[in-house]
Amino acid sequence: AGRNPQCRLVLPAGEGQSKAGSIEVCFVLQQQDARMSPGSAFPFRDRLLELFLSISRLDAPGQRLVAFDKKRLVKGGVSLLSKRREVLLRASLPSPGAFAVVPSTWEVELGAERAPFLLSV
């Protein structure tokens, strides 16, 4: 069975920060530009996959999510499922803290060759 990739994000305490705070972070998940391949007309719905992002809280910086757990989702840490070239998710994350950012599609077993993506933070 395939698994979604995970990007770990570790936010250290700010310099001189005496108590926990939060940091606003913006994530963008992009899929390949359909205009670069001939064969379909705008808006390229036949070439776009449904994308979404989720952010889960981790217990330690080295941890990896073994399975999806909705109890670990950060408040406001799930984008809408969208059949567009890119999905944007802006979240306020507690600092210090460790998080798993999980880019996903609604499709199963795509593989990297079938669906190249770019995740920007």
C-alpha cells in the first residue's frame, strides 16, 4: 500500500521567548502545469488531480506519522479538497512545536512518476 509523503516542520522557541507563542506559516502544494502538455483544453480538468494538505501535531521532532489521526490535526490545519493547480493553506502553529505536513490527492497509488508535486513553505 502506498503512503502519502510527509514533510516534518520543527518550530523552535523564538529568541528571548519566555512563553509559548505561535508562528503563521503558509504552505502551497502545486501540481504540474497542464499547459505544458498538449492534448486538452482550458481549464484542463482532465489533467488536474484533487489536492489537499493537512498539518498534524507531532510529539517529538523525530517522530513520523504512522497513520492518519484526526485528533492530531492542528486547528485550521486542513485545506479544502480542490481540483486546481495549487492549494494554499495558511495556519498559525504553536511554537515551539513539531508538525507533519501531509500533501495528498484523492487518487490512490499514483506514484511520483505519475504525479510530480511541489510543496512550498
